Amino acid sequence: MFREMRRKKQALSMEDAEDILYRGTSGVLAVSGDDDYPYAVPLSYVYDGKKLYFHSARNGHKLDAISRNARVSFCVIDQDQIIPEEYTTYFRSVIVFGTIHIMEDESEKRNAIEKLALKYAPDDTPESREKAIDREWKPLCMLEMLPEHISGKEAIELVRQRK
């Protein structure tokens, strides 16, 4: 169903790809937008080893697109080092394909926003995080992405450096 990577030597292991998903702070969610145009939007996220979670406004282009087609992709760039003298970039990135939906269950939604808050404010107190979540709870929309395929790739120069 998903294409094999053409340059297999540059493929990251699943462990390396997941490490990038855990430590990344933002990525780009791509959906099928209006009039069949792709719509890609940068988002903060959290990955828990099984699913990705995003917070969102309750309406807009992204949610309209998701309601029409739940199949999406999400890309996280881990490294993007330009090497002018070599006319290349030493890159490392991960792409996740899967389905996404708006979370309706209140306790699951709460669990997801707590994971997100902990990732982005790890030194905050639990009480302070709870207050922040409670303050934004009413307008909060949480999205849950279930990965179907994860692949990571890096520049051949980075592969060679590891040998």
C-alpha cells in the first residue's frame, strides 16, 4: 500500500524514526484541502509511542478537510544543515501516514492534552498545568492520529558518518 523507499541505504530504523517523533517539537500536517489542493499546516504535537496528538481550533480549513477525508500525512524535520561547499543539505526527517479524527471522549481528550502540556511545559507544576488546561478546555479541540506507516530518511552523508 505504501511505497518502498527508493534509497533504502538512507532509511532510518523504526527506533531512530520514533526517537525523532518523541523529541520533535513541530511538524507539518498535510490534508486534502479545498478543490483538491493539498493543505499543509505546521503544528505542535506529541507522540506517545502509538498515536500523535494535536490541539486545534474547533473549526477552520484543517477540520473541514479532515471531515471530508481522514487520511493525512505528518512530517517532522529533525535536521536541516546546509553545506554550501558541497551544494547539499544534511537532512534527517520522518513522515507518518495515517488517519486522524477529532477526539470526542472527554477523558481521552483530557489525557491527550495533558501529554501535550507535559511535553511543552515539563518544568511547570501539575497544578499550574491543570489550571492552564481548565482555562482553555471549553474551546479546545484535540485531534488523534493513528499511524499506519512511519518512515524516516537521512542524507547519505550522515549514513556514511556513522560507518
